[in-house]
Amino acid sequence: MVQEEGFGLPQPHKGDRVPTMVRPPRPLRLTLEAAAAAAGYRHLNDYLVDLLEAAHSGQPLPVPQAYRKEKLPLPDKTEAA
């Protein structure tokens, strides 16, 4: 599964959305998760939305900065003591 780093932090508003459920076969799900992680997505759903939009528009898959993993340094625990 795509790792949910920063879980619980507010996400930027993405506009009007409608919930949709998809149940892919397990091997496809694993392939999609790996592709999303490799593309820098924090959430599989964001990757799937962009993938579907690219497929229907004929445009290449975008990787918006808002969805990319942020590599922030972890706080130094020795400073807090």
C-alpha cells in the first residue's frame, strides 16, 4: 500500500469531488500502488484520479507538486530533551 506519510495533516482542497469505489484484482492493486509510489504520490486515490484524467484527455500523466511526497527531515529527539 502507498505509505500514508503525514496522516492526519490537512490536505489542500481539491475541488468538488464525488466518491467512487473501485475493486481491482489484488495483483493490479499492487501494481498501481507501486506505480503511484514511484511517481511520488502520497495517496493512491490521487494517482488514480490523475491517471484516469490523463487516459481520457490524451495528455501525459501530470504529477502535481501538491501530491508529491515531501521529504522533510525528522525532528532531532535530542533537542526536545
